[in-house]
Amino acid sequence: MKRFPTVGEAKKEIESLQSFIMLAEAYPEETIEQQIIKLYAYTGSIKEVVSEINIERTKQQLELIDNTFVSEVIQSKPADPLHKLLRSNYMSKTKHNRKKNPDKGQRMYI
């Protein structure tokens, strides 16, 4: 069973979540990178971000984007607090995938 937080911990968590919501709602969407950051804040999924942006770009007859581009934008150097928060979360969420050794399990015989 999950440990129940203390009142102080709960208040800090609520403040943190309210701050995140305010950042996400007030975030501008002037560039494709900002659109990606904002959509990722709302969905938490690269696949959904790609899908939603490509629907818009298809309507405007622009070049489509892919998962790699979205991932690179999220992993790029943060320019603002929301990007910094999302990048930090994304990097910890994907740490296990980035730590894998591609040569693991392969043996080299001389």
C-alpha cells in the first residue's frame, strides 16, 4: 500500500502541481518547439504529440515531424521553466533506455 503523505508534504505537492498547471496554461505556442513542449506537458506522450502536430501540419501542407525530432526538442537545453521541468522528468523517465549498452550480450572472439 502506498504511504499516505503528511499534511506538509501534501501542501508542497499541491503547490508544485498548481505551479506546473500555471506554467503549461500560460506557455506560448509561437514556434514548433514551443508547440511540442506545450503538447508534451498536456499529453506526456511523444507519440500523441507527433500525431497532433502532424494533423495540423497536414492541414497547412507543411513537412511532417517524427518521434526523433520531438524527442530531440524535449532533450535540448531548456530555455524556460516548463521546458526545464519536462526535460528533467523525461530524462528520468527514459534513463533505463539510455543506459543500455548496445554491445551487451555480444562477445568478441579473437
